[in-house]
Amino acid sequence: VAVLRDVTTMRRLERMRQDFVANVSHELRTPISVVSANSETLLDGALSDVEFAPKLIKAVHRNAERLTLIVNDLLDLSRLEAGSYSLLSGRVQVARIAERVVQSLQEKADAKGSKVEIDIDASLAVMTDEAALFQVLVNYLENAIKYTPKGSTITLIASRRKNKIRTEVRDNGPGIPTEYRNRIFERFFRIDPGRSREMGGTGLGLAIVKHLVEAMGGRVGVQEVQPTGCSFWLDLPRA
């Protein structure tokens, strides 16, 4: 008797688990090292140094905040994957949410010299969780502001797609290479890890976006915009 078993899926899941543990360890190591080293230096006498001590304390605080962000994102992601993240579906006007999103990030856009425009018909509405849609669009727009050059133009657009509404955040930045587009929504995936960490990202934002939208019965994706730039989009059920 010969028994054959296809273990491809099992091996793939095991590899994903190993990669996840390795990535989490890597992400946590740097802020923990800074907190540990700086607090040790302060205890060894640097606390009395009027000039040097505040710099060490600020670094401890900054990295403690980064640890909090990573842990919160991990908790959100685990709840979404376990199906225990509560979502309340209702009729939501896309234009109204887009305006709130732009208002919440206007200061960051102004600091970067970026122009944010909204091109959404007031009649377009989706069946979704309002807070979740707000979180998704904030993530998209914040990334667009972060990773596009100074003085860029970013546009929020929505259009009908049969029984769906597609909402997009378009920019005229450098875009995303074709080979990375299928991986951009993976946990901890970064095109330029050093630059992303320098800008404060946890590497989990787009993974959370994907799970949130799928939990709302939608899809996410990214595509090229001519002549330069890219569009991060999400499709949700039309109200």
C-alpha cells in the first residue's frame, strides 16, 4: 500500500509562519535595543547630564511609541485573521468619508507641499463599516503623502463598477515596480526597508487594509498610472 500526501500547502504555511516570526523579531529588535541601551546609559550617570540626557529620553520615548504601534497593528491583524474584528455594515457616502480623510491628513500634506484633491460624486455610496473605510483611506493617503516627492498631486477618485464602487488614491510619484505589486499587501513587505522604517511605518498597514476590505466583502489592488505614479484602489459593494 502506497500513501501519497501533498504537503505543499503545509510547507507554504510553515514557511509563512517562519517568515512572520523572523520579521516580527527583526522589527522589534531595533526599538528594544535603543530603549535598553539608552536607559542603561541614563542609569550609569547620564541622567545628570543636562545636555545629553534629554536626547536619550526622547529616543526612548520615540522607540517606545514605535513598539506600541507595532503591537497594536499586530493585534488588529490577528483579530482580522481570526474573524473576531467587529464590523458594522451600513450605507456610507464615499465623498463624505474622503473629505474627513483629507482633513485629518491636511497638515502632513501641507508640510510636504503636496496637493490633495477629491473627485467623487456625492451620490456614490457603499455598504460598509464607516470606521473601517476611514482607516483604509487614511492608510492609502498617508502612504501617498509619505512616498511621493515634495509638491506632488494626490487625487481621491470613486467610480461605479457594476454592483461595486471603486475608490482610488492616485498619485504622480515614482510608482511601484511591476515585480513588487503582487507582494505590496503582504505583512512587513517593503520595497525600500530602510526608507520605510525611517518614515515610521510598521510594514503592517497595507496587510491590515487588505484584511479589512476583504472582511467588508471587497477587494484591494494597486495599478500603474500614466505617465508616472500609481493608484491604490478598493472595490466595495454599492449601496
